[in-house]
Amino acid sequence: MNPVADKPELAEPYMFAWLASLGLGVEYTRSKKDSLYYRDAGGAEIEVLDLVGGYGSTILGHNNPELIEYTKSLLDSDTPIHAQFSRHPYANNLAWTLNTIAHREFDTDENYAVIFANSGAEANEVAIKHAEMDRMLKIGEALAEVEAHIEAAVAAVASGATVDASPLRGSDIDEVVAALRAANAERAATPPVYLAPVGSFHGKLAGTIQLTHNFAYRTPFIAMAAQCRFVPLDQPDVISDAIAAESRTLFDLAVDGDAIRVVERPLPVISAFVLEPIQGEAGIRILDAGAVARLRELLDAADIPVIVDEVQSGMGRSGAFFAASHLGLRGDYITLAKSLGGGIAKAAVTLIRSSRYRADFELVHTSTFAKDSLSTLIALRAVELLEADGGAVYRLAAQRGDKLLAMLRALRDEFGDVVKDVRGKGLMVGLEFHDLSGSASEILAEQARGGLIGYMFSGYLLREHNMRVFPTASATSTLRFEPSVYITDEEITRTEKGLRALITLIRAEDGKTLLG
Ligand code: F0G
């Protein structure tokens, strides 16, 4: 399966070698619905059941026929794809449609402004940049108020008021004002901090990688961007402590009759709380609705916005368009990507609640490719397909997901010594294996200790059962299942057969057969 033998591998060469070593370096030549196809050495086409689903991008299946036909029609009619800085009614149609869905699922009539991006990480970068711009503008507004109070204090001193410098220093109003301004300048420059639940995954760009908990991905780039504190969502005390630990103040002056005092006012430092309603890369973990409600109270009290990352969980996968709607969590920001492009285009958006929206953001954040007509129109059509027939696709996602979960739960019940847990909602499902680092099989123990065991299982399932399944990125003993809504009963049975064989080999500690 080496594509061109006489050319050295230069396209991310290490990755290719690693995938090849696990038997995963297959070149797929065709895809449809939940199937990918490759050609074997003899040229015969082999069908593979794809449960990875483009890492969550193909809720409507690979090469969805309606979306393909529509895309062709756009290209055949010479649709202008790149006409930046002109009127884009199609983008407004998508923004409108997404707002209609948000109004319905979150029972609100507040609008979201929509900013366009090209990938999930980029949509999250838009959200954190906007939150930071909002924080900086708020600091600027607070400092302007402080200046107005300084002016009033100076006038009061001229009319005979006296100033108490404490806790600053200074023997007259000029010295106190100078000390106050110097202290405020230093405090206002405090770098922003983000909060996120333990296990979070929000992308791998310079800013978002700091919101991604995985140590190996995050730490090489720690000096590049604002830091995130990872908090356990089920421990509200720890979250309140984290908020308190990041609390800072600005100095201000208060005129009280003839006395002028130095007072303190809050300085916003925590830019946002970022979360996935169903954590994907942490091993498919649904956030607890009670914990989320308590979190929202704490954040509202401190005026900290919530960025809800629906890059993986959104677009119907959970049985509703927004997975956060099951938790009753209306984000201040909502990000979408992956299946938004209908499995064809690269499309991403950031929804920003009107009450927090800073219109100037549009002047400072743009991207050449974001909002191009081809991907935006495909995204709009994909959303229309999701919304068609009163949400038939959402019902299908819930129903297919229940079927898949029931099959996996039966396996857990039967093989509790091998399968530790089965979790998920709709078509975002995970199966976690017990830790094998103490296995009697050297191969299994070594792979488990190296954090690669899930990929070894992937290699086995592909090789022996023509099934494509991958582990979650930061919890590699959990296999993820994210097929399209069109997965059939027969395909679920096929999945069961492959997993049964895998589990049987794990139980027998047959590392050799698994490694192949
Ligand atoms: N947010 C979430 C919740 C994700 O799962 C991902 C990607 C991203 C953001 C970043 O999106 O790749 O388009 O920049 N998850 C991939 C995965 C890596 O394994 O499912 P991106």
C-alpha cells in the first residue's frame, strides 16, 4: 500500500511510518455512507465499515448523495467562491438558520452574531480572542471610570477635602494619584486565564492547545499563549477556589463627603470557561447536568462567559442539534465545525451571544477562506438536511445511538472483566477497556504502558474484520464510535462480531494475534 515506491514519503513522514507499523497505513480510494474502500494487492476492492466517521465529520455519511449533487450544481453554475468583502446573503442564511435552531433548543429569543472560520480549533480561537477583546474593553471601561473618579477627587481636594493614601503611599493627592495609576497599569496587564474541565480538548492551534488538557500536546507550547486551569466539574468548591485564586482588583478613589479614600474594584482576569457538553477526546464523557447548572451559577456570579465547544458533539450527533441543549446550558459562545461541512467542506462558525457581542471584533479578525460561498452553502444545505422533516435526523441519531449503545452495554455485561465501561449519547459513543499494563502478555502490557493499546486494537479490527475504529485522542484505552445516522442494524451486528473477537483475544491475553 505504499503509494509511489520511488518517491520518499515527505507528507508528514513520521505519521505515515507509524500508521504503517500498526497496519493502519491503508490508502482508501472510495467512500460512501459508512463505508471506506481500498484495493488489496490483487486489485480487488475491499469494503471497510467506518466507525470513525471522519472524526465526527460525517453525521450525514461519506459523500452524501444530496450534498454531492448540490455541490456539483454549485460548481457547474460557476458560483463565485471567493468574493471577499462583498455582500454574502448565503452566510446570513446560515447564521439565521443556526439562530432559529438555538432559539428553539435553548428556549430564548436572544440572537447570536456569527463569525466564520475554517476548522474547529479556529472557531475556538475566535471565541477566546473575542472573550479576551471583551475583557480588555471592560478593563479599559473600568480605567476610564477610575480616571473620572480621580478628576472628581482632585476637584474635591481643591475645595478642601482630605485624602487618605492607605493602602497606597503619598502625602498629597498628586502622589496618591501617581501611585494609583502605576499600580493599576501593572494590575491591568495581568495575563488572562481560562478555566476548563479536566480532560478538555479544544484544538491544537497556539491558543487552543493551552485549553487542551493532554500534557504531551500542550506542554511544549506552554510559553506561547494564555494559560488554562483545569478543574474537576464535580467539585464546585475547587471551581470557586480557582475563581477566587484568580481574583484581582484595580484601585479606585471614592469621595465620601470631605474624605477621599482609596478603594478596590474587581479586575476581570478569567477570560472564559471553555467546555465540551460531551467530552470527546477525554474518552466520551457526558457532562453532568447538575454540575453544569452549579457551574453556570458560579460563573454568572463572577460574570465569566461560557464557551460551549460543540465542534464534535453538535450538528445532531447527540439527538439534538446542540448537545448542550440536553444540559440546559445556553453558551455565551458556541463553536461548530466537523459535520457542519456535511462531510465535504471545511466549515466552522463561532456563535456569540448578542448581549456580549463586540462589533469591533469584525474589524480585527478575518480569514481569507472563511465564509467562502462553496463551504458556507454546503454547510447551509447540511443544516437544512438535519432540520428536514421536523428533525427526523435527530430522532434517527438518538434511535441508532440507542441501538449501538445497547449492543455495547450487552458486551460490557458479558465481558465485565475486559470491558470497563460503555458511555455516550446518540452517535457519540465510547467503550473503555480495563487497564492492561499489568497483563501477563508482554505485548499487551507494553502497548498499554506506552498509551498505544487502542491503536493496536484498531489495527487488529481493520486487518481481521474490515472495521475502522480509533481510540479517543487523550484516553487511548477507549474506542470511539461515531458513525453516520444511516448505520444499519446489520452494520451494528458486524461491529458486535468484530468486538467480540477482539474481546475474546484480550481475555485470552493473546497479544501476538492482536499485534498481527
Ligand atoms: N474541539 C473539539 C471538541 C474537538 O474534538 C476537536 C477535534 C477540535 C475542537 C479541533 O477541531 O481538528 O477541526 O481543529 N477533535 C479531533 C478528534 C482531533 O480527534 O476528534 P479541528
